[in-house]
Amino acid sequence: MIKYKKLICISFFILCFSIFVKAQNIAGVEANLSSLKNNLMRNSARLDSLKAVLDIRAKRINDEKKKPDPDKSLIVSLMSGSANLANEIESTQNTIALLEKNIEYAKEELNKIYSSKIDSLSALEKSGAYKGNKEELKSLILFYTEKKLLVTPKIALLSFHPDKILGIDLKKASSPEERKLYEEYIKSALSEVNDRLNNLSESLDETARIISLEKKTNKFLEETEFDYDITPRSTSQQLQPANANQYGSVITEDASKVRASYEQNASEYGMLLSQLNFKPVDPKIKWIDPGKGKNSIGNLSEYNELLKEVKKRLLEYKLILTHKLNSVK
């Protein structure tokens, strides 16, 4: 029994040290992502400016050409300057493309780090070895879950459009070669669906965790009338993220960014839902129809309901694809 307690104690300290080290790594990657985003904003603004100047030059050239006696030297000068601008625009576009790629890489890295952090904190919570403020530990799990939502990869649409795939009947193939080709289409479509379902399940877990933790945290604060100016103590201080030095900031930090993130994701899921729109969407489900651009998401609970609806449609589509493949066996 004593050896078991020692083992638990050692595991607890190893886990705390691991969490502390990861916190240092997070700050560096987050700073890199922030720098990349700022750089992207500057280059995007520069690109807009260059394009505006190029449009003005193009208009001046056209206007000059329409004159009864155009100034050829001016036209040559303007065209020469336009060529230089075009080169600058191309260079800036290449820079933007590279920055966007590096931003996605940084987001993927942070997504993995946040996932590891959440797993470590959740394991610490379940172990029962943590002697600090349990509600504070829950708030940290919430904090990093929200952080993870900010770097969730973009939702890819289905490249094999459901309408076309559903129209395939393997039994009516005109030849073995045609049937084999159609089978490959359906298998590829099924692989895509499985990939989207895996990503969707992870997103559902994250939003469900956030909703649950927010409810528990709010209930705790209401019951205890917690003072937000109190600073966490002892071991729990090692668990605090670098940019959340007060308990209150852990809960509220990045709230507007989290909302913007799930609203953007909701728009992308709306496009995916539109692809899977085999039957009318339940009016209770809030989603952004790409064709109408309305019925937007109001809160995280509505976003969670949207994810559930998309998952249900994907599962239905998967069942149909599987049935098509099995029908010729």
C-alpha cells in the first residue's frame, strides 16, 4: 500500500513537471503564430495597396491612349512602372501564400500541444492526486480546450460531390472496367467521409467539454461568490498558462476570439451541410446556408447542435455508400 502511494506521488510530480515544461513551449509557438498572423496582415494590406495603385496606372494609360494626341513617352513610363508593380504584386502574393502555409503548420503544432496539455490536465484531475483547487484545474482544462478551438484545422468540403456519387448504380455499369472505376469513386468518397467523421468527433468532444466546464465553473462561482482578484497558490501556480496569471482571466481570456472561431467554423460546416442536404434541415438547427447567408450561430450550444446534425448526415451518407459497395458482392 505504501509503495502504491509512493508511485502515485511520483507520477503526480512527473505529471506536474511535464505540464510546466509544456507551458513554456506553448508560449513560444503562440508567439510565432501571432507574429506570422501580423506579418500576413501587413502583406495583405500591402497587396491591396499595390493593386489599387496598379488599377490607377491602368486607368491613366487607357485615358491617355484615348486622347487625340496621346503622350507616348508618358504611356511608356506608366507601363514600365506598371510592370514593376506587377512584379511586386506577384512577390507579395508568394509571400502571403508562404505565410498562410506556415500559419497552418503553426496551428497544427499548437493543436497537438493543446491536445497533449488537455490530456495531461484531465489525467491529473482523474488521478485524484491533485491537492489544489479542483475548480481551478477544471478552468485550466476549459482554457486550453478553448485555445484548441482557435487553431482547429479548416473543414474541407467533400471533393466527390454526394449528388453525383448517389446517382451511381454499380449494377447498371456497362462493363467490368466501368464498374471498377465507379467502385473506386465510391471507395474514395467513403474514405473522405470517414476522415470528416473523425475530425467532427474530435470537434464535438471539444465543444461538449467547453460547455460542460463552463456550466460547472459558472455554478461554482455563483455558489462561492469567488473573488476574481485572488491569485492561485502553491502547485497550481505551476499549472497556470503564462498569459493567465489570475483565475478570472483563465475563464474569460480569448472569449471573443473563441466566438469568432466557432462562427467561422460554423460557416464552413454550413457549406458541408449544404453538400449533404438530401432532405430539409430541421428548422431548430442554426446554420449558415451558403446560398442565403442567414440563420447564423448565436452561441456554442447552437454550434454543437450544428455539428451533431452534420455528423448525422455524414453517417447517413456513409451508410448509403457502404450499401452501394456491398450490393455487388
